[in-house]
Amino acid sequence: MKSGHFLKLICCKRESGPRRYRRVVVSVLLFFAFFSTSAQQNPYEFKTGHPRLIMTKYDELALRFVMMENPLAEKLKTELKKDADKLLKAKNIKYQLDRRKTMLSISREYLKRIITLSLAYRIFEEDKYSDKAIDMMMFVSEYPDWNPQHFLDVAEMTTALAIGYDWNFYHLNIKEKEIIRNAIVEKGLRPGLEYYTDPEGKPRVWYKMDNNWNQVCTGGLIIGALAVGEDFPDLKNNIIYHGIKNLLPTIEMYIPDGVWYEGPGYWEYANSYLALMISSLKSALEHDFGLSARPGLDKTADFYVSTISPTGRLFNFADVSNDSPRLIPALFWFAKNYNLPGVSSYYKSMLEQNLNPASPYYAKQRKRFFYLSLLWFDDSEPVEYSVPKAQYFKGMVDILVLQSKKGGKNALYLAAKGGKGSLSHQHLDAGSFVIDSDGERWGIDMGSDNYFLPGYFDKEPGGKRWNYYRNTNKSHSTIVIGDGIQYPDGDCKIVDFNGDINQPFGIIDLSPAYPEASSVKRGFKLLSDDQMLIRDEIVFDKKPNDVRWGMMTDAQIELMGDKAVLIKNGKKFFLSVFTAEPVEFKIEPAKAWHKTAKDNTGKFLLYLKLNKDHSRSNVNISVVLGRNMNGLNNVIVNSPLQTW
């Protein structure tokens, strides 16, 4: 590698904003420095044979001891055999594209099958599992392609065959090795390298997209290169070099607090592949080019777990389909690599439910990576995860979490966000929140809409994405000024936070999302273990307008003027308004704006209107939400944000 060539690549790097440019240049120079100091050792050189993806034969031996000594790992082993036995009867899936012109579901299904069968082969040493995995790999090797027009399909299929090739290596005959190896190269690696070296005119060049595609596509290609690299060393080295160099700007997006801005749903996707890639680099090369040491990655699993309330529901902001947490084996990987015992304990509790036949969650949501829970199993002692009353995660999207110390699963919990609507998979939801109490979710986020809606990903100002109800602030628990929507390029940040006081709080500056006002700020304060305060302050310096305060809910609602009671499963949750003008709550059913949008039946907007006559330049409102309204201090409730 010549330094002049490398510096030329740096200069050609696409960036926006001088601060981010400087960060990326520093990262790439550090990457170059790694090669300069490691040149004699050859950082691309394999340190082990097969298996070398995710695990080595020594890791496999250690796992056998864990399965003998840890009851939870033993349960995983038992379920692995059950699921692998079921797959012995699975039929192959013919090549076909769906209406979005993708075969992503096929790639993912084969990834699930091949991981499950190949791991069963290695653990139980029964040829039938390997034979079935090989039959599947041979079948998809004959596909005409793996659909490089939608490269996620390629990345996931490459990952599937790479893992299958590596874990079944000594059970493959010469012809099978050649066919599968060539499929990985010709249908995966070479199309990927072509994207890196000649991206002009290609659709969705993932390393320029600053979203989950980069981790997934880069991860899939590097895993594929590591699987077959002894036969294609130059191709392997090029894939790793281009992949890591182009991944670094996306890794910078975790700085400083580990937030993955696309929401917890895409956290799973992006970070599962990041964990797969880094663990495979370490097992194959005994290093990861410094990736795991990048700032923010040590905090990102804590961020994810903090978006899960005591009731076990996600803060499902952005394009997350629902608020049910998924089983994410990568949580074990992050917990072990960054010493996060609370994250490990959380994931073990999820596994306990999934592996218990008496549980309603038994065998649910076992997605394609599920049995990596066994390979990454954290055998450390469980700890009680102590949740702070207030947490602030700074990143591309700022996140605030407030939670009462008492109550366990019944604790009062609120998560709120800043954000910028034009970022990938975002909604116009700056200032929005979810709130739980007594084991119920009272303030909801409806989640993503139908991805097949025309122009759904047209997210710039004036884009078609904002023609759909679920994507705008009109369907979120935040503010609407006049009849307008938030400005998509408005970047809203948490500007004040104090978690070390009796009544912790965070304040979000929403002004960038509302150019029609001179200032819009929203504060959240945990008043007590029973009550949460939300205070909004809006200032108009030119043309005053009306303001709508709203909260989305799926509870039954009873109205009493400026008070409301939400009812769900025999429990009650109260809202009380404090403002200088007379107001009253109203209810509006959540109605989609397009005939093929997702159904919103059973969801309602609880709202009230302020400044309806446009007579006031300053509009302030405080709303207290909680399981009761006992002992409220009006001075605290009505205190201006600047005094918090």
C-alpha cells in the first residue's frame, strides 16, 4: 500500500461539515498509522484455519464446557437441536424478487437455516445437519445472481454461505468447495469490490449512505472475504481495505454516547453485522484494525437497553415497526467486549423467557442470528442492573430517559428525543415521547408506516415522505404550530440536563424544527416516583399562531376539561394542564392519509389547542402526567424552563 495512493483516497472522501471532515480524516490517518506500524506483521494474514468466522476450534472447545456447566447455555443447546431437526425437512426456495425488487427475505431465511444447521453440525457432530446445509448452499450457488441492485440481499447471502463454507469446511468435497467458494466470490465479493472501485451509476452505494446499509454490506463482504481468503488473497485484502476505510465515517456516528440514530429496530440490524464482522476479524486475524476501540461503541449497547422500559417495551422512534424488543445475540458480544454486566443480565432474562416452555414467549422471534447467542454466550454471573433516574444520550439524535427508582416493572418511565427528520428512517417527531407506568404504556409511538407507499423514503424538505400521517409530528406526542409540520432539516438538541438532583430534567430546543416561531423549547422533569412534568415554551416574534399539544395513546380516554384520565386493563393514568388560558382536552382518532397506509384503528390523539385567537406572542403550557395528582407544587409545575 502506497501512502500517496491512500492520501489521494482521503482527499476524495465525501463529507459534509468541517468538524465531521476533520474527525474522518483523523480516523483514516489512524487507520493508515495502524498499517504503517503493522506492515511487517502483515495485518491481512490469517492466524488460524477453519473454522475462523466468529469462532475458532479453541472457542468451540470452550463452548462445550460452558454448555456442560451453565443451565441456560444447555437449554440453548437443546433448542438448537430441535430447530435444526425441523430444518432437515425444509425445502429450498426458488429465486424470485418481491414487489420491491428484492430477495432480502430469501437471503435472511437461508442465513437463519445455514447458521442453525451448521452450528448443530459442529456441536452434535452429526453429518445430517452438515449435509442439509451443504444442499442449501449448493442450491443458492446456482442462482443467477444475489441481486446486486439491492445490495443488502448480496450481503446477507454472502454471510450465509461464508459461515456455512467455514463451519462445514472439512465436510465439503472438492467440487462442493469449488462451487460454493466461486459463488461467494462471483456473486458476492466481486460485485462488492466493483461498488467500491467504480460506484458511478450504481444504485444505493451503501458506504455513501450513512445508515445501517454500511455496517451490513461491509460486514457481509468482509465475512465472505475471510471465508475464502486463502484462495483469493488479493481480493480478500482489497475487500477488507476498502470496507474498513469506508466504514469509518459511519462508525464516527456513534460518538459520543453510542446512540444509533435510526432507532432501536435498526440498531439491531446495524450492530448485529458490526459484531459479526469484528468478531470474525478477531477470530481470523487476531485483530480488528482498531474498530472495536472506536469511541461510542462501548456505550451503544447501554443506549439500546435504556430504550427498553421496565414494562419491556421499546422507545420505538423512527421506522421501528412495533415496541416489542427482539432477541439480539449481539448484546452478549457487546457485553463481553465492553464489560457491560447489566446488558448481559438483561439479555439472559430475555433468553430465559424464550427457552422456557411454560412461558408465553417460548420459541418466539428466533430470527436468523438467534443461535449466535450460544457462540457469544456470556457465562459471567448475573448482576442487578441499576437504572439511573435520568440518562442523556448525545448523538446524531439526542435521547432523554427519565425513570422512577421505585416500582420495578411498574416504575414511571419516559423516553423523549430530539432529532432531525431528514436523517435516514426518521420521522418529524422532535420532542416526542413515550411514557409507561403501572406496567402499561400510556403515551405511544405508532412506529413505521408501509414502506411500499409512493415516495416513502423521499425525506428531504417537501418530500413525499411527509404526505403520510405516521411520519409527521401530527401523529406524534409533540407540538404542532398552526397546521404545519416540522421542518425536516431542523436539528433539535438537548440543551440542558441535570440528572444529579432530586427532580432530574432535560430540555430540548425544538426551535430548528419550527421556523415559524422564534423559540420553541420543551422540558421534561421527573417530579416524583408518581409524576412527570412536560413544559413547553413557545415565543413568536413576528406572527403569533395557534399551538396544538398532543399525545398519542391506545388507552380508553375520559375527558374532564383541562384534565384527562386514561384507562387500560383496569388501571388509570392522569393528565392535568396548567396554563394561563382556558383549555380543554379533545380526542381525535388516528386516521391514515393514504389508502394503503397502515391501519391506525384503536389509536387516538389526545390534544388541546392554545392561542386559538393568535393574540399572544408567548405561549406556555405545563402538563403533569402520572398515576396520581397528589401533592403537586404549583410553583414548581409553572416554573419557567430557565429556572430549572
